[in-house]
Amino acid sequence: MQQVLSITQINEYIRSRMDEDRLLNQVAVRGEISNYKLYPSGHHYFTLKDENAALKCVMFKSNATRLRFRPENGMKVIAMGRITVYPRDGAFQLYCSAMTVDGVGDLYAAFEQLKKKLAAQGLFAPEHKKPLPPFPGTIGIITSSAGAAIHDMLRILNKRYPLTQVRLLPVRVQGAEAPGEIAAAIRYANHYKLADLLIVGRGGGSIEDLWAFNDEGVAYAIYESQIPIISAVGHEPDVTIADYVADLRAATPSNAAELAVPDQAALLQSMDSAASAMASYLARQLRSSRQRLNTISRSPALASPTGYLRQRETNLEHLKTRLIAAQSQQLQRRRQRFVGCTAKLDAMSPLKVLTRGYSIVHNDDGSILRSVSQTEPGREVRVTLTDGSIHAVVSSIKED
């Protein structure tokens, strides 16, 4: 008689057989990520697919914390782990224990992801870059006290500009603790205003050695710094996130020291040139002043002061005469104009008409009487003549 099995028994049987398969217990799968989801629990669920098939995958939080990049839909990866059946659903899936980006390293992928994120947030914006002080009184260097980089920088700073004071803030520059120490040193220098300029960096190394300067926390510490920062990480080809965020990127730590301070030899040469230019300018000014003094000494005022004053007195008399004549002419013109205006006003005066035998009649309210309709018998009127006025009473009215 054929044996009848439950679904659980079948799924458990299949899982046991797959667990015994050495290939499925340690497999590497290449594919493109799709349906990627990160749950609050920290577990990652996604599907790997190629042109013809798909495979469900899960990466638990314990393994995901070791990822150096964040998986994204469309990313081509190589996932390592074991394939087995999830008994509850009866579906097989890849339990992913590790993952790398296909074609590039994990660190490069993580670098590009963080670079894209910080650029979108404006941390690399040119308008946020602060100018470096031309003559820094104090320079803070955040690096390892045991590396060769600090000795090179101290030597160059002392040679180029010995007036500046250097403060070393020693930190670890690689390893898990390095990013936190670097960020803390930057904030410490800002909090206590320890320097006018900061140099943050280290000597060359592999991308793993320089990785502390690709940390997001270090990037934000540089961005938030009120003190200008020169990033000096590795050699010329090495580019880190810190280089993008810093106010100035130096190709090497030695180059950072050269960029941080002026060259005293160039300053002395510039001062000598300025002194020579000032001396030439003063010499020209002295020659010009001497020529002017010679010209003034030959002037009539200095040669014969009394004659000069007599000449000025004569000029003043001539000017006085001209002013008096001009004033007289102006008064004469004004007088003639006044007489003309007076004659015109006199000709237009109503009193002038009275001299020819006419008179002006006013009502008792003072208004001029122009018509017989404006008065009536028995009403008082005043008649103005050329030599006085007559008060009368209207006895009768006759209209023409």
C-alpha cells in the first residue's frame, strides 16, 4: 500500500535532502537584485534574477551588518550562502551570508553610494567652501602621531612659515575606531577654537587603509566645521569622501603643508619689492615737491611782497569800481521799470475816471450800484466823487 505523507513531512524531507547537498550548502549565485525590501527587524528580503529565472533570497540582520554597501534594485551582485526549503511555504530560497557587487569591490560600491548621497545633500557644494586664512597663526593637524606624514608636514611648515604655531591632535587613521576619533577631534578643535586652520589626513595606503576618511560621520564633521579644513589623504590618485567635503583638497600631506602657509622666501622677496617701490615713489614725490617749491620761490609774491600787495590792491579797486557801476545801472533799470508800472496802474485806476466828472454809487450795504433794479425809493445810497462822497436817499426810480 502506498505511503501517504503530510505536507510538512514532504517539505521536511525535501529540506533534509537539499541540506545534504554539498553544492547547495555553499553556493555563489550571480544575478540582478529586484523586489528589495529592508524590514525594521534588520532582515533583507530580495529576489535575484537573470534573463530566464528568479531566486528568492533572504539575508538576516547578523549577516547584513557586515555589508559595506547598501543593496539596491537593479544592482548586479554575487550572493553567497546556502539554498534550502522554507518548510512553511514549501518554497526554496537562498539564505545569503555574504554579498559583493559584481564587477567592482564592495568598498568601491560603498564609496559611490555615499558620494551620491552626500552630493545630493549639498555637502560638496562650492558655495559652502570656506576661504583659507592667508597667514594662519595656529594650524591644527589631525593625524597619527606615529606616521611619516606628520614629520613631513612639520618640516615643511617650519621651513616655509616658522611664525605659525602647530597643534597636533593625534588620532588613529585606520581601523574601526578611526572614524569616530577623527570626527571627535574635528569637533573638539572647533569647540575650543584651537586653530585658524585644520589639516586632516594621513599618508598613503590601500583603499582599506584610507577607508576611515570615507566615513559618513567624518564627512559631516568636516562639513559642520567652522574652521577651514584641508584634506590631505594618501597620494595624488587617492580620492576620498573627505576630499570632496573639505574646503580644499591637497594631493598629499606635504602638499597640504605647502597650501596651508605662505613661503617666507616669497614673502621676503615681495616685501623687498614693495620697499623698492615705496622708495621710488617717495623719490618721485620729493622731486615733484622740490620743483614746485622752486616755482613758488620765483613767484612775484615772494620776490617783492609789497609790489605784489599793491598789484592786488589796484585789482581790488578796479573790481570795486566795476561793481558800483553795475549796481547803479541795475538800480536805474529797476527805477525806470517801477515808474512805467506806476503809470500803467494810475491809468487803469477807477479814481482816474472820477476826475473826468463821473461818480460811483454804492448801496447802503457797500455794494456798487450798477442797475436801478438794485435799489428802491427811500433807500440810502453813497455817491463817491473825486474829492469826497455824498450820502443821499432815493426819492424815485426811472428806467430807460
